[in-house]
Amino acid sequence: MPDDRITVPSLGADVRAIRKARKMTLVDLSDALGRSVGWLSQVERDMSYPSIADLNRIASILDVSVSSFLQVGVAPDEAGVVVRAHARRPIGSRTAGLTEALLSPDLTDDFEVIHSTFAPHSHLTEPLSRPTQEVCYIVSGQFEVALDGTHFLLEAGDSFRLRGEQFQWWNRHDTPCEIIWVISPPIY
């Protein structure tokens, strides 16, 4: 592994975890990339490293931000163990008004921990569900969530759980809301 590599040390394992969370096989992803299964297998086992163009395509196909595969200011002895506040991996935002960062060192565990900030007056326009189990803790602000159509207003210190239910959220207030999510399996 070159010293000047800008990708996270767990790149291969992270790609594999996200691919599996998307229920994609090696063949599915390699076909979508226009690359061989052997090449992708080597990437997932950290025996080969994708070019920036390949990394962008992988991120696009897996519907994640390419920044989630990049490292920023990580000390070599802390990689895979410690995540400094200034070095969190941004996940990217699929929804306006939502900013997310990975608190877990990587995606190699059976779960991931995410820090989300919901801007004032932001909301998820369409309900969604995902094949995960999640526990969410409201750090600050107020948050409204609908789980299978039942609405809950949550405040700092409250928590809730998702187990594949359809959900939708709103921050109808003038202040941001911060939430910590523990999600299994990793989906980002």
C-alpha cells in the first residue's frame, strides 16, 4: 500500500460491505463497472487499487459519495481504530438539509455509527424503508419521525428504533437537530 494513498485503508472491505448491503454480487458490480470479476475481487481484497475514475464509478453504482472512500488527516497508528472529529468521513447527502458523517472507523463491523445533522425545516419528502436494524439517539434539537404512519415527536435525549419499517422524518424547527445512528448491517 503506497504511503500517499488517499483512500481509506479499509477500502476493499468497505466496498464489499456496501456491495453486499445493496444485495449485489461481484458479477453484478463488475458488469456495471465494465471490469472483470477478478479485478473487483482483487480490489475488495486490497490486492489492487482502483483509479480515481473507477472509484467514482464504484461510488456512483453503490449510491454513496466518493468521499466516503477517502481519508482525511488520519495518523497511521489511528487508522481503523480512532476517528478524530476533524477527520470523519463524510457520507454525502441524498436528501437536501441532511449532512452525515461516519463515526465508525470503517465499514468492516456488523454495524456502522453515523452522525447526522438535519437542517432547520428539512424533511424527507417520500417515506422509505431499508433492510436494516437501527437505533437512533437524538443529541440535540427536535425531530419528528413517522414509523409505518405513526408520528412521534422526539427531543434531545430520546431515542427510537427502526426494524425495516417504512419511515419519514421532519425537522420543523428553527434549529438543527443532531442524531447518532447505529445501523446494522452497514449501508453507507
